Amino acid sequence: AGGASAGGVGRPQVRARAEHSLLHGPALGGGRCGERMQFTVTVGGSDGSILRTGGHKVTALVHGLDIISKYYPEPRPWVEDNEDGNFNIQFVCATPGRYDITACVDGVPLPMCPVRVEVIAGPANAMKSDLGGTGTQSCEVGQKAEFTIFARDEFGNPCTEGGARFGIRALGHAQILEVADNEDGTYSVVYHIPEYCQGPVRLEVLLDSVPVKGSPICPRIEVPERPTPALPPAEGPSVPGLSDQIEALRWLREHPPVEVPELPHGAASLPSGTDPAQEAMSAYLGDTSAARMAWRAADEWRKLNEVREEMERARRALLEHQAVLLSVGGAVHNEFVSQQDRARTLDSKCAELGEVETRLDVARNELWRQQMNRQKALIAASSPADAGGSPPRGGTSSPLGSPAIRGSRSPSPDFG
């Protein structure tokens, strides 16, 4: 009976208490934007033991402390009950900065809360990263150009760490010299446009084989203005303009190409096979090394002779070019002189035409003055005759005896 009575007495129910609960997990050490951060709440009972049952009321709050965290809504943690006294809590932050994590059991915060964590920008994203620098707009031929890749995560936050796999693919005459990770979320790209560049240049910026925003870039190729080399060379006379080209032509005539130096006497007459020097040395020394030395010397002389012949051909070609240059220069000078003569002739004709035009203006003015004087004289001569022959005001008959009718012509007299 006593055992039954003891067995019938129930154990008191243990309630969950926040002061005996624990908070642990990787999220308490910080994380990255866009990363699913997780921590766990282990519920403890009023007697200090860990409860192994679920169904308890566990909530969490993640609050941003920086102003930039207000650009997006506050993270919304979601709680998962493992039915063993553990509750997994997960959340995602969209902006970097400092956050306070507060976990509650039955509405009461845990003693260790709030827990402050640091969240940094997430990994680089190709669709959000962008490019900057003068190298994206233009590049000078023969010079280096540089631009910068600014890595950003999927929310557009600037990355503060390196390690992203950015790459450059050049299309056209462009040489990629360096892609440097600055370890601060930026990457410096240095490329070079050679002097033989022809056509447009395109650079594709890739992140894990995905083009970034603004890629590809097509920088404008700028060719620097190079000073025209002075003709003739420095030791010749300086010719600033076309009118003095005759001096350059005279200098060219006075400075022909130098003569090709002659080889030592007898070197050019060596045959391509055996030669006396080889036979004499072989007979004197009587070994193969002397023969090899003789053969080598003969080959060197033959090569020198071939070089001299090549230099002679080059000199003849240079003389031909010089002759052409002299001919063209003379023609240009003659044409310039003829153009100057034509210009002087045109100037003199223009002056003569100006004088003729001036004389014509004077004659036209004189004729106009005489015409006006003649008209005035005719008007003055006709005025007295009109005054003597006009009928009196209010008269009824015309001078010819016919009645005066207003608006009708007077009959012409009959002289028959």
C-alpha cells in the first residue's frame, strides 16, 4: 500500500526559465550579408536542468545599431523547435554593421542578451560589382592604362575583403599586365596598348566566368601626336619651309652615301673549295685541326664577301632612292616657284581689275549726273510753254474751237 501510495504521488511540473537557458551558435561570432546566420537556444527548467521537451515559447529579436542598417527592413528571425529542448534560430542581414541579438523564453530575455555581433559585406557579386577609372574610357598607344574593379555583394554593399576571382579577357591588340588584389574589396587592372595596335580594343571583366556590370569595356584608342622628323638630318642644314627646299636638295647632292669599305687584298679571290692557305697550313702542321681552322677561316672570308655584296646592293638601292628624292624635290620646288609666279600674276591682274572698276564707277557717276541735269533742263524748258497755252480756269472752248470735254481727246486738225 505504501509503494502504491508513493507511486501515485506525481512529480511537480518543471517550467522553462530564461535565467537557466543557454544561447550558443556560430551566429554569435558574426557573419556576412546574405548569409544564413544561425544560433541555438537551449531551454532550462526552473530547477536548473535542461528540458528535453518542446512546445516552449521562444522568440528572438535582431536589431541593427548603424544608420545604414535602416536602408533595409530589420532581419526577421524564424524559430525552429527541435522537440528536444533546443530551438534553432536563423536570420539574414542585408546591410553590414553592428547588430544586437536578443533571445527570450516566455517573453523574458536571457541573462546574456543582448549579444552584439559584427556583420560584414557578403561575397562579391558580378551583377552588382562595377568599374571605375580613366582606363575604362581611353588609352594612349604605347602607354599603360589602369582601371579599378569595385567588388560589391548581392545587396550592393562594398566589399571590404579580397579573395574574389576576377579575371580579364582581352579582345584585340591589348596586353593584360596585372590584375592585383588590393585586399580591401578593390582590384587594380593594368593593361598596355602596343604601338602596332589596329582596330578597336575590348576588355571583358569576369567574376567566376560571369561578366560584371559594365563589361565589356571598349576604351578609346588615342594616338599621340609625334613630331615630324626634320629633313635633312641633324648634321645637315635646317630647312623650316617649302620655300627653302632648294637648300635641302643642295645638301643631298653634296652628301652622297659613303663607299662600302673594301675587304683585305686577296680575300675576295678565295675559292669556295680548297685554298692555298689551307693546303699550306695542312702540310706544315699535318693534322686535322689545322685543316678545320683553314676551312673555318675560308668560310668566314666568304661570309664577309657576301656581306659586302649585300652592302653594295643596299648602297645602290640607297642611291636610287636618293635620285628619286632629288627628282621629286626638284619637281616640288619648281611647282612651288610656278605657283608663286601664278600668284603674283593673279595679284597684278586683280589690282588692274580694281583700277578698271574704279574708273567705271567714276564714269557711271558722271553719266548719272549728266542725265539728271538734262532731265532738269527739259522740265524747266517745258514749264513756260504749258503755262502760256493752257485755257483759263472755267473756260468752255478749246484753242481749236471745239467744246472742251473733260476726259475726251481733242480732235486733230485737218491739214488737207
